[in-house]
Amino acid sequence: MMKKPNFQAWLQQKVSDDPEVVLAGKLEYLRLYLTDAMREIRNKAGLTQAQLAEKLGVKQAAVSKLESALKEHELESVLHYLHALGADLLVAVKQGDDLYQASDNEGVLLVDVPDVVFQKALAANMSVREYVRVAVEKFSTEDDGLRTALVKLLESDDAVAVKVRERLGSRTIQEVAAELEKCLSLSEEEDKLFSVKNLLAGNLTGGESNRGNSDEIDEIELLDLAEELLERLADI
């Protein structure tokens, strides 16, 4: 696989004041990346140019031309090439801070990332795509781990957990664990306390903070239990 140039750094360089020169540079870069990707997926498919040409119903020279960064490429021909290899072309148009995805593959979204993410990926010696994917996987794992830990606590013989289960009513431990995650996402400690209290009271979903009084529920007892539960959650 060829070593790709730093596109972000390249874009930030002032190569010319002539719009046509800038455009020519962008076209050259696009052809370089596109043809490199095309060759890579063909090689991963274990096909030679001749074999792919037969699959496409064209001569080998046509495939060779498509894989050349020095040649012009028709969009239809590129799509035909990629389709034969089970690949999609993801296209987006960017103007300022607005990004418009033109491709119809809803399973994969093209997103714009801040320069700070690019710098972090560079420092980690990773591509932006690799860096973001690892970050998302790490976040997802941590999120699953928190939910599992909450369920484990609520199912335990801990005195606080027993009290919480007594107030669950028809709610399942999984449901309460999900609501507790919302409570923990609040930035203010006092808001966390009241949202947990309301969750225990069963009158609001977790993550909402309602400091109103209830004539039917012992507010002090609920707040004490909420504080105890938050102490347990702090350990998690």
C-alpha cells in the first residue's frame, strides 16, 4: 500500500493564487487517492487486471487506464469498476462548515472532524479513520461496562441495592440501570442527587431534575437513599 500524503496539511498550504492551479492540484490528489484505493480493493479481492477486465467485459487496457492516476476518469466507469468488486463510492460536498453527503450508502456516513482530532491521530501515528474508530469502540466498551456494573450492583446483596429493589415496582433492574446512566450524565452533583431521588420515587425518568415536594413520599428518606446510592455509584 502506498504511503498517502497528508491531505489536511496539503490543503492548508498556499500553493498558488491561481484558482485553476489550485483546482488542478485537487484533481491530481483525488485521482491519486481514488486509483490507489481501486488497486488496493482489487488486490484484496485476489484479482489481476486481466481477471477483473473479463468480469467487467472490457479489455485489460481499460482497467489499467482506470487504475492510473495520470488519466481522466468517467464517474460511470469508476462506479462500474467498484460495483464489480462489491465496493461503494462515498461522496460528500463540503462548503465551509456544511457537509452534504451525496452517496446513497446510509450505513456509512462521511463526517467532518475538527483539526484537533487530526492532530491527535497524527500523534498516534494513525489515520483519522482509524483513530475515530478506536475512540468509538473504546467509548462503546466503557458505556457497556458501566451498564453492566450498574446492573451488577443493583442485583447484589448490598443494603442500598436491596432498598432500591424494594422501590422498583414494575420496573426492571435493566430499566433502572439505563435511567441511572442518564442521572450520572448530569454535570451538577445536586442535579444528580435530585434526579436519582425522582427515579427512586418513580415519578420521573432519570436524567431529569425535579426539586418539587411530594405529599405521598417521605422526601428525606428518599434523599438519604439517593445519597447512599450515589456513594455506591461513585465507586463504579
